[in-house]
Amino acid sequence: MRENLDESSSSFRIFIISVLIIISCLLTYYFHFVLGKGIVFSQFYYIPIILAAFWWKKKGIWVALFLASLLLITELITPVDSFVQEILRAIILVSVSVITVFISEKIEKTQIKLVISEEKYRNIVETTHEGIVVGDTQGTILYVNQRMCELLGYEREELENHNIFEFTPEDKRDLLVETRKKVVEGEKIAFYPEFHRKDGSKLWTLAQASPLYDDQGQYMANLYMHSDITELKKARKALEVSYAQLEKKVEELPGN
């Protein structure tokens, strides 16, 4: 049911932005080509630009780039104002989008930290034997508990606001990317990631990944719970080596 709500919300946002972009195009045509005015209609652009940046973060900047390009192209086709002025307006439009993205991401990260830091969750999170990581859709670590710091050998400030890729072998990153995409879509997944500790040694975990939602049911981030299986992994590897050696000795016996 939550997935249906998320899908409906996403479709609604796409519909709203599409309608606003169409209206922007119509206003551009009417004011620019019919009335020969530029400054009035371009003010409407801020509505879809701000909404898109707030809803879709960095992806929403494409809306600002499209409308800024529309503004410049129409001015090239039929000059109304100074082209330098139009360039400045286009820069302002994109700048507003970038600033909105920056502010909305800061607000989102603050909300996530507030949820995690609530007293009823904090004691459980900080005392559990499992390492806990909260990350955004780009892999940036928003929160880690003390246990995860111990597993990786880093201080909290060395992990938070850094990308998880910084602590993952390059050939193991695709697994994290695929898992992250599925979790964002609402799936809960168990997988076996590999990390490198601060001292250079390897850390293997059994990870449980799930989406994190706010009180309104809106997606906020990904939640990962890591159980250390490094010793188990080493024991399995040693067993495989021993088995291979034993098999080789059996093959070397007379009569084989």
C-alpha cells in the first residue's frame, strides 16, 4: 500500500510540473511573441523551478535548465530585451534552483537526524550489537551508530557526510548501487557487502537494507543494519583451502 501511495505521489508531482511547464511555454509565446514583453512572464518560471528542486533535488535542476534555455532561445528568435539581460535572468533561474536544492537537502538531512536522535530510538540504536548506517540516494552517509564506527575503525565525523564508496573496494561498489536503487523503490534486501577498515584490513558483513520513512509516509533515506561476519568469512576461506589441499593429497595417493 505504501508503494502505491509513493507511486501516486510521484505521478502527481510529475503531472503538476508538466502542467506548469506547459503554462510557462504558453506564457512565453504569448508575452514574448504577441505582446513583446519579457520580464513579466519569466517570473512565472520560479514556480515550477522551486517545486521541482524541492521535490526532486538535483534532478529538478533540469527543469531550471530547460526554462532558462527556452528564455534564451526565444530571445534569439525574436529579440525583445537586451540579450545580456536575458542571460542574467537565465543565470538567476538556475541559481534559484541550485539554492533550493541545497536548502531542501539540508532540511532533509536535519529531519533524518531528528528521527534517529529521538530518545526512544537513540538508546536502541547506540547500544545494539549491529552496525547501523543511514544513507541517502547518492550513497552519502547521514548517520552511523557507535558500533559501525567500531567495525570500520573510524570516528563518527570521519564517516558521516562521506560517501560509502570511500570505504568500499572498487570492484564491490556495483552491489551497493543496485541494492540502493531497490531500497529506494521500497524493497527490503539482505546482501553481503565488503568494506576496508581504517587499518587496511577487510570487513565483511551481512546487511539488511530497508527504506526509512517519515511520519507522513514519505521516503527519507535508506537504513542498513550490518552484522560482522568477517571471522565466519575467514573460517570458510580456510576450510575451502584445507579441503582443496586434502583433495590434492587424495589425488596423489597411489592408485589414483
